Amino acid sequence: MCFSTSQLQAQSYTKLADSALRLMWKAKDTIGYRNSLNLYEKAFQLYPKEINTTGLYKASVIASELKSNDKAFNYLEKLLAMNNEENTTWSSLTFVYPQKEYENLFADKRWPIVLGKAQHMEAAFFKKLNDKQEEFEKGPFKNLDLTQAKDGKQAYEMIKSFNNFQPKKEVNYSIKFKVTDSLNTSYFVSLPANYNPQKSYPVLFFLHGAVQGNSLSEYQMPSWVLDGWNRFYTKYAALNNVIMVYPKGSKKYNWMGPDDGFFMIPEMLKEIKQSINVDDDKVFITGHSNGATGSFSYLMKKQSPFAGFYGFNTQPKVRTGGTFIKNILNRSYFNVSTDEDYYFPPDANDSLNVIMTDLKADYQDHRYIGWPHWFPQFDESEPLYPMIFRDIAGRKRNPFQPNIYWESDDVKYGKADWIQINQLDTLKQPAKWHQTINFNIHKLLSYNKQDSLIATDTLVKAFNFPRKSGVVKGSYKNNEFHLETSAVKSISVFLSPVMIDMDRPVVVFVNGIKKVTHKAVYDKNFIIANFRATYDRKAVWVDKIEIKL
């Protein structure tokens, strides 16, 4: 293999800079720091064209530690000169932690000058970011005044017929998102290059893994989310005109556990729907590792806004409550597993596959042999992405499906499409058909100190069930609903003109007993309230029947 001169120089610079960094980490006194700085300076002198922001930043910190102020400010000035949209070098001075690294410079009269430059760059950066977000969010949909409709039917038709979305100036947007009154994070939206506001588009959320090691961020840069492990999502989303969305989670606020951040994805979707033309029946979730577990958790707990779910190297369980596998019967899951995955071992995936087959669930498990947990890092994972995007192209949500099953141990997550559990009755004996599905895991995989994968015998259950659950299942046809319940006190049935003949009464049977005869109406206030909760233009509910059992 032949290397160009520039490639060789880049490698040589990197070797020197890496050595300098290791010396800095090992340094216990000024001699160690001096040796590190000398090595950085040697790299700068020998390979001036290869100097990067990391080297300048580290050199400035070491020079500050050594109280070599002239050198420190020289490197800081050069660092700021390399600032650009993708590499915000001002953050080395303005963020709280980096500032502490320059404490020895605070008394120098040059510090407020260089800090002022950085703060000016920071202000300009956030202004541009804010301007782009305002442009993204601009449009009449969020201000659609349904109260002006003469009645509920007109409000319904206004929602169903709206298509006045605005063009967008950019392709990529970082959007700040409110988590709590004092905390923000962001989601990154990547539109098709030829985005047409008059056309509706599929949306695919990618949920990142390693939530324990992540923190919230008020903005994201394109290179953070579009390259690296996500490169094939970027490639095939562009080929298939799919909008990609990349949320940023943290240890506390994420899609897996605890439950504090589970609201984020549906709320982000609600915001996005107000700004761009989303096909409500083609919104999907995918992820890797903890993100795949998050995808599976939405399938189990809050599937209504979504059409299908995908995951690489999934641990298919709900961390915040019971894992009610039969909930998949309303949707689908596309799983990618590997035989060297410590997160969920292959034997466990085999057991789950048997259960899914017995349930006749829409579940796929694509097993790859010889690959570890971080399979998406490798180019050999690429063939899966065309499969995922073909699945997206051929799949759509049906919120009015004639048969439904929903089990929940928390009424916060009691709704699935047209059925909702309002109140549980866990003191009541469950119905005979209300059975817990679980299985044993006999082997776990882990890495030893030599980074070798070893199998350990064990006996653990795949799923935890910390609370008792309730279930409702049923079907409808010709204005008749037939429902069965277990351990449930109260339910609601949501109605749409797509499901029923509005001119005829609706009859609801529960556990074989006729409970309600109801003449459905276009309830204007109900229509508006439900729409404002989701901004869904397809699953539009016009009336609701509440039934106490």
C-alpha cells in the first residue's frame, strides 16, 4: 500500500501529538508537563499543515499550567482562528469546565480580550442556530385555529385536509428541545435534499445507545450524527427520501430508563409535525444497544404514533415495568442480532424468536455470525440498511385496525390506537387467557480482563414484572365493538368516521355483555383537544365512549 506525502505527514503528526497527550496524562510535576509541551511544539514545527484544534487546545492548557502565558495566549489565538460552524473552538474558553483549565491566565490583561473574542463567536453561533430553528418552525399549521370551525365536522375536515406547509431553506437543523423548566436538550433533523412541503414524508427516529455515558446537549452538529456509525442511515435515508431525526438523551432523560425522558420522542414528533409535512402513518423508530431497547420499549408501552420499530443489538425488555410481548401484535419489530453480543445473548434471542413465531407476530430477527455488540461500526452491516428502508417503504400504520390487544401496568401508557385502559383492577383475579409470557436465560456473555468473550452459566428470567397488569382486547365491525378485559375497571373506545357509520348507533359489548349503545357525534372540543395533543392528521378521533366495568 502506498501513502502520499500528506498522508505520511498526518500520521507522523498524529503519533507525536498522541505521545504528547500521553505524557500530559502521566505528568505529576512541571517536568512532565514541560516534556509534553515540548513534544507538541515539535509536532507543530515539523508538520505545520497538520496542526489541529485538539493539539492547540492541549498545548494552551499545558502552557497555562506552566504559567507560560505568552505561549498559552499564542495557542489560544490560533485556536480561535480555526473556529468554524462544525468545530466551535470558542467552547474551549466559554464553557465552565474548560475555563478552570486557564485559571493561571485570569489575572493577565490579555485574558478578557481573548475571552471576549470567544464570547462574541459563541453569541454569533447561537444566534445563527436560533435563527435556523425559527425558520424551521415557521408555518401556519401550529396556529391552525380550529375554534373558528362552525362545528365538529368542519374541524375534523380542516385537520384532515391541511397541507399548507412551508418550504425550508436548509437540509439540516439542530432544534433545541425543552426537557424541564431548567433543562434543554436537542434533536437533529435531516431532510431529503429535494424536500417538497406539499408532499408528506416518512420519518425515522434514531435513538443512540450508551445512555449512561451521555449528557443533554442544546445543539448537535451534522458530523456528530450523520457520519460514523450512522453513515448508512444517512446514505439510505437520502436514497429513499426519508426524514431522519436524532434525539440527544442522557443518563436520566432517555428512552429506556428511568421513565423521566420517555415523553421526549412523542413530544419531539409533535413539534416536528407542526413544522414539516410528515406522513403520520409512516413514522418509525430505530436504534442501537440502549437505543434499540428504547425502540422496543415504545413498541411495548407507547406505540400509537408509530408504524414500526427497528433495532440493532437489542435487549428486548422494558426497564421501567413489565414487558408485555403480545403488544407487538398491533405493530412490528425488525431485530438485528449478533452471536457475540454481551447485551442479549444469542440463545435468548432464539427463545424469543420461538415465542414470536408462536404468537404469529410481525417480528424479524436477522442474525449475523462472528460480530460483536458494536456491529453497526463495521461496513459489513451495510446490507441491512436497504432491508430496513424497504420495510419502511412497504409499511404503514393503521390506527383503525379492526383487531387490537393492549396490556399495561401503568395507565399513563394505557392507550393503543382506539382503545384505552383508564383504570386497573389488579385486586381482581385475572382472566384465564391473561397469561404472563416469559422465558429463562441460561447463558450470559461477557468480556474478561483479556478482552476475550466468555460464556457464563446462569438462570435468570428475560423479563421483570414489578406490577400487576390489566388487558383489553377486541374487535369491531358494522358499528359493533366486542371487547374482553382482565383486571381492568374502566376503558375508553375512541371513534373515527373511518371506523364506523356516523349515522347509526354504536354498540359495545364487554366480556359478552352489552354495555353501551351510543350515537357518535363530531365533538368539536374533543376533536380539538385530541388533535392538539399529537398534531396527527390521520388518527383523528371525533368521539369517545367511556365504560366502567
